[in-house]
Amino acid sequence: DVKVTQSSRYLVKRTGEKVFLECVQDMDHENMFWYRQDPGLGLRLIYFSYDVKMKEKGDIPEGYSVSREKKERFSLILESASTNQTSMYLCASSTKEGTGNQPQHFGDGTRLSIL
Amino acid sequence: KNEVEQSPQNLTAQEGEFITINCSYSVGISALHWLQQHPGGGIVSLFMLSSGKKKHGRLIATINIQEKHSSLHITASHPRDSAVYICAVGGYQLIWGAGTKLIIKP
């Protein structure tokens, strides 16, 4: 089975801190995604990566950056955390044959609170 | 108007009932996905379909491409089916519905 592992289930940080969320997948998937999930809004794509060092902005990239130095690892960075970034963050991966045409495999999520 | 609409938003039913969750979309798609999210966060892919019907155990997913509508059915529902069910439609990227929260009471 595909395993997508997020480094933390719960994280509490302070306003202005630089925050790193890490995600690792073990199935050699080309595509990796970062989403945030807020009540009533569904999943919103922050960034995705289709190859090492390649990235594309999603629907809500402002305030975030990403890094993909190795195929299995995709990091989400909050450059200067703000309270409106308190949310559930979900990482996912999939094979490369059309990002919408392949099932995505999700990690368990990181519930991030910014105080 | 959202491109993917799910109904109902919330559904509470008794164990054993037949459950239907609906998903309507307004964009052209190459595939439609149904996913399940249990309390605690993890999301699991249930189905990916582009036509017709798929069945897995007590879960059945159907899609009508002409009407841009899909349904997820659960037969003989059980409390362990309690979860949020999410519809997503795929083209270049996935467009996500807001989810349907299902509670099955014993």
C-alpha cells in the first residue's frame, strides 16, 4: 500500500514564526500536493509538484512556499505564520498520468494552530 | 456558484438504512472521485469513475456524464460508515466538493 507520512499530527506555533510541514511518500510517485482544509470550504490546493524541483501554484499559494529536493519528499513552508493560516493541512501523492485522472493518496493531516 | 456541489451537507440515519449522497458538477471532466474522511483527518480514495457504475462491498458509485451528476450509495449502513464523503472532479487538477457529513446511529 502507498504510504504518505506527514511529520506531525498536531502543531502549535506563534505568529511570525517560520513553519515547516514535511511530507514523505514511499511509492515513487511523481506528483505531490499540499492542501488546506477548512470547515465548509472543502480542500483547497496550495501548491503541487510534478517532479523534483518543479512546482506549480494552486488556488491559494499566498503566504506559502514549497520545496521538493528529492522525489519522495515535499515540504510546505509558512514564511511568517499568521493566525489565518490555522487549519488542517493535507499532503497527497499520485502517479503522473494526468493529475485529475489518478487517485490521490493522502497523509493523515497536520492540524496547525497559529497563536 | 461552486463548480462541484454535494448534497446533503449533513445526513443522519439509522443503522441498516440505504444511503444516497449526491454530487453535481458544472465543468467538463475526465474522471470523478469519491473519497472518505474519518474523524481524525485521513482521506481514503473510494472510487474513481468516468462512466457507468462501480461497486465495492456495500458501496456503489454511479455517474451520468450527460447530466453531470454522480451518486454514492451505501447499502445496509453501519455506524462505522460514519464519515465525511467527498466528491472531486478531475481535469488537469481536482476540483473538490465541500463534503457530506454522514452519521449512522446504532
